[in-house]
Amino acid sequence: MKRLALAAAALALAGQAAEAKTLKVSPGDDAQEQLQTALLDAKPGDVVRLAPGRYVLVDGLSLDVDDVTVRGAGPDKTVLSFAGQKGAGEGLLITSDRVTVRDLAVEDTRGDGIKAKGSDQISFLNLRVEWTGGPNEKNGAYGVYPVSSTNVLIDKVTVRGASDAGIYVGQSRNIVLKNSTAEFNVAGIEIENSMNADVFDNLATRNAGGILIFDLPGLPQMGGHSTRVFRNKVVQNDTPNFAPKGNIVAGVPTGTGVMVMANRDVHVFENEIAENQSAAIMLVAYTQAFDDANYNPLPREIVVRDNVIGRNGWAPQFPGGAELAQMTGGVLPPVMWDGVTVDPRSGETPAGAGKVMLSNGPVLNLNLPAAGAMDRARPSVTPTLGAETLPEPAAVVLPPAQAALGS
Amino acid sequence: MRRARGLLAALAAAWLLGAAPAPVALDALLSEAPAASLDAYRLFRDAGGLEPNAGVTPYALNTPLFSDYAEKRRFVFVPPGARVGYRQSGAFDFPVGSVLVKTFAYPADLRRPAEKIRLVETRLLIRKREGWTALAYVWNAEQNRAVLKRAGARLSIEATDRHGAPLTIDYAVPNANQCKECHSLDGELSPIGPKARNLNGDFAYPEGAENQLAHWRRIGLLEGAPDASSAPRTARWDDETEPLAARARAYLDANCGHCHNPAGIAGNSGLFLNLEEDRPSALGFGKRPVAAGRGSGGLEVSIAPGLPDQSILVHRMASNEPGVMMPELGRSLVDEDGLALIRAYVSSLPRADR
């Protein structure tokens, strides 16, 4: 009986696989309707296959079917151009589970490039998202933008020109971001209000800031933690910050390598960090006023070790930076911590505050009495800082079928 | 003789049909595949979609969504014998086979909304066994047939604007996913308008004006409803006799709150503009943007009390540029009256620094 049931299950599975089909789409005058219709008609297991060519689109596209792959012929062959976009907040919106978008390019969206909201097992593979006019504050905010999602895989993705973060993962869990390139964005890569992220083997260059690990107040998911940033190349982030004011990244100094703000359990190791004029690595508290009892504004349990650090911090682009550099021999030390350990609401030092292990110094501790109080800095430089043993977060493990998609 | 009798029978049948047209096609509504054209559902007696069939009840909302100045005609149908379950908050509980019908139409001159009207599209929200389905049917130039458009469309609408100038509206028919973007609660398609509070007002029925909740109850459409006087009520955004804050909150609820609520597609923003929200920071007071990008317009907070020109929310309402404008879907023009209302509301709020 049991064997029979198993056989039936196998048959059912085989049947399902046999039914999976490929919906082919090609460029042309009706590209918008053809492509959107395919995204609506797709059934779980199907592949929407985009032939090579340039697709001229006037509206946002969206996918809300589980288990679908949207596949082009390569990021330089299948190009979705949104230069004439008339509506929607992004080029492609995905709101379903187990979706893979791969081998195509998205250009010149009016808002974000590709967004996934509330998706489980969302994979972005071998993509290019670009604003072709170069850095401009009128460009969209995010290139690749999974939010409120779980099991996020980003592999071999290139983003250029985003007016916020090129690759942005927000309010998500279980994230693997690798082999990708972010250049000419305000922030190259940003992990925000997220748990369990591995960010490795990426290149962040020519942005204002390379890699940001942030946590912000007032959001449904807060308390970001457990991120490993390793083996990345974070070099020559020298594009002047072009973010529209009001956005948190507008406060990232031009020429920042790695910045950790208000996040917990972040390990930064074995990266190559060089030619960033403000600082190689910065650890800071959230500086704005906030009204949220559940928010912790301090970076804590941060480890910085074994990075290869070249020339950085020779012309810091933040208030008081030039004076600081002067005090430290013309160049800032590779690791800078604002040293804030006091919660602005209680005036007390919460448990875990100040817990750091910064062995990759010298380390500049500004010893600020409060976030952003640069005028009251009491800078001190030590070869290393903190002797805590802080265990590294476990490697992020994606579901096997998804992990197998990556390289 | 026999032939004559057949003819008579046919005539009688035709006469009967004229008197009582075939009822709404419940089987078409519940069919898995949507009908290719709107007439298949027999929601209207006429091919032009103007006269509702038996059991199809017109309704209106106290405060509706702005849709590029389109006139909207709403109808509800519930299968014979079934009833809508009253809920104090949220959309009513509609039985399987229900359909919410909304026809978008433009007068030739926006200053004369009742004259020379052209129907553009009719949207249906059908309650099936497995949940709600959204469909859009676009009317032809002859105005005698509306056909299904699943992938959305852009239509150019010519009209005279409210100042007497020629106006071209780049009207967007939503695709099926876009319907869901707004009509989504925790990822499930859901009606927005027919809530007790937004229906709690008078409607001019052919037989006279009557409160809609009372009418629905009286004709057996709605069960479990209290007297209209003890049901909640959304203010009318355009009724200047109502308090400014109530009008503004009603407007924000109808125009923003369907996405900007904790279970909506903009839930990740932390900006919640539904009427049930009461935390000042969640309502945008002094709230910094998260993923607004260039939508911030260089401003620092969603609502700066007392300072509309410093408020991102006002900035995004005043824009018609994709990537900046809010709502993201459903409009290409600025709602001048709505913008004026929200500006007045923000101006009326006490400044934080005083």
C-alpha cells in the first residue's frame, strides 16, 4: 500500500514536470502586452523565456505566480528598457514565491529596477540593472530590491547608477549575495533591517559608499543581525554622493568602504578595502531622532579582522573629518568607531553596547558622548580595540533547490 | 395552425424576455476562465452597460479613490438568496458568487459630468470559492461591447478639463497583478471600498434617497448590520461642513491606505495611512523616508506638521512623474482638490518647533 502511494506520488511529480512549459516572448511593438500576458499566464513550473533583443516597455511589469523562472539570453542580449515608462514604482515587481529572474538586463526604470516583496526563495541571477545616463539623483532608488522576503539569492548581478543602493536587501531573512558588482551607485550594496546575510566575493567600486549594513527605526522588521561581509573587493568608491536629501544614504560620506550602523553581530573579514577617501570601515550609531521603543540605535557585537587594507581615509568627507585626519597624521586609521555606547532615550548603556572586536586596526575611537556629536569627540587611537570573543554567525544555508541555482 | 401557434409562443417568449431579461449569469461569474466580453455575465440589461440587471444594486462611497477625474459607477450583485455579512471594520463578508462592478467613464467636458459620457472600462471583483478575482473589460468606440484586457492597456482620453482647456489623459487600465497590488491584504486579493464606514451615507436610488446600509438591509442584501447611526462612518472628503482633519484622514485612507497599511503592499514602508492608524510616527509625522529614493524630493519627513512644503507626502501627491508620484498606480494627473485638502490639513497641524 505504502509502495503504491509512493508510486502515485512519483507519477504525480512526473506529471507536474511534464506539464511545465516554456512561454516564449520576443521583442516587438507589442512587447509590453506580450510579456505581461506571459507573466500572467505562467503556471507553477513554467519558464518565461525572453528572446534576445531590446524590449521597449511603457509600464511596470509584474509577476504573482509561484515557481516561475523569467529567463533572458544574457544581460547584454535581452534588454528591458523602461526609458519611456509612464507608471508603476519599479520595472518588474515580484510578489510570489520560488521565483528566479536570470540572464537579462533592466535599464532606466523611473523608480526601482526589480523589486520582490514578501517573496520566499527569490533568486536574482546573472542580471544587469543600469541607469544608462550614469549617476544622477533622478535615477531610481534601488537596482535589485528584495524586501520583506526570506531566502534571497543574488548571484552575478551588476547594478550601475542607483540613486540609493545598487543592490538593496531590506527587512528580509536568510540572504546570500555573491559574485556581484555594484558601481556608480550612491551605496553599492546595502543590507538593512535584515537577519542572517552572507555578502561575499562581490566588487563594490566607484560608488559613494561600498557596502552598508544598517538598521533603521520605525519599520515592521527591526533588529538586524548576523551578517558576514567577507572576501569582497571594496575599492575606489569615489563617486560624489548624489542621493536626494532625506534618504538615509544621503548621509554616507563619499569615499566610504564599509559602514555598519545600528546593527548587531556583523563580521567584516578578509575583504580588500582600498582607495576610499573617507574611511575604510566605519561603525556608527543612528544619528537621527526616533520614536520607537523597540529600536536599538547602536552598533554592537561587531568584528573586524583580517582585511587587506590599502590607502583609505586621506580626505574624509564628513563634518570634522579633516580635523580628525590632521590629528592622526593626515590619514584616518582604517577602522573608525564613533564610540557611542549610550542609548539616547534612557541615557544608559544597554547590555552589549560597546562590545566589539576590532583587531584589524589601528582603530580610531571617537568616544562620542552621543550619536553625531562630533564637536565633543575625544578621539583615541589604539592598535586594536576590544578583546571580546565574538563567535562568527553560522554560514547562511538556502534551501537546496535554490542553493543549486547559484554558482 | 400549428405553425401559427409556434410563432405565437416565440412572440410570447420574446415579450417575456423583454419584460424580464435573463438573470445575471452566475455560472459565467463562477467559471474558471473569465468571459471574453462583459455581456456574458448579463450584469446589465443593455449592451451599453448602463442599466443594471435585476439584483444588481448601485452604490457609492463617502470618500473614493481619485482616478484621473474619471466618473465611477459602482454596483454590487449577490446570488439570489445569499447575503452579505456585515463587519464593523474592514470590507464586508461577501458570499461566493458576489461581484463588485465598477465602470470608469469620462464626460466630454469635466465641468459637465453628466453629459456626453464615454465608458472606458468596467472592472469586476468576483468572489469565487477560492477567493477574489479581478478583471478589467475595456469598452469599444461604439460603446456596445467591452472586452477582457488581462495585461493592461494605455488609452488616450480626450476631454475638456475643469478650467475649459483641452486635456489628454494617458489612462491606464491595470493588469491583473496591478489590481492585486492595491487590493491586497496579506497577499490575498480583497475588496477595498465596501466597508461599513465608507458605505454609511445616502444614495439617490430611483425611488428616493436612502442610507445605503439601511437600504442594503431592507432589500435583503446585508445581514447582521446595526442601525446606520451606530455603524462607523468615513467622512466625505469633499464636504466642507465636516471637520478638516476627518476629511483629510478620509482622503488619505481612500487614496493611500489600501497599500499603506500594515497588511498592504507598502507595509514595509512603516507609513500607515489607513483610518485605523493612530500612532503619529506611523502616520508620517516627523517620519523619515526608507525607500523613497528620489521620491523624497530632497525633503526629510513624510509630514512636517504645519509645513506642507516640507512634507514628502504633499510633494509626492503634487507630482505626476513615475517614480515620484503617489499613488504609484491609478492616476497620471494630480488631484488638485485632494492636494489642496491635504495641504490645508498639514498647514493646520501645530508645528513641532513651536
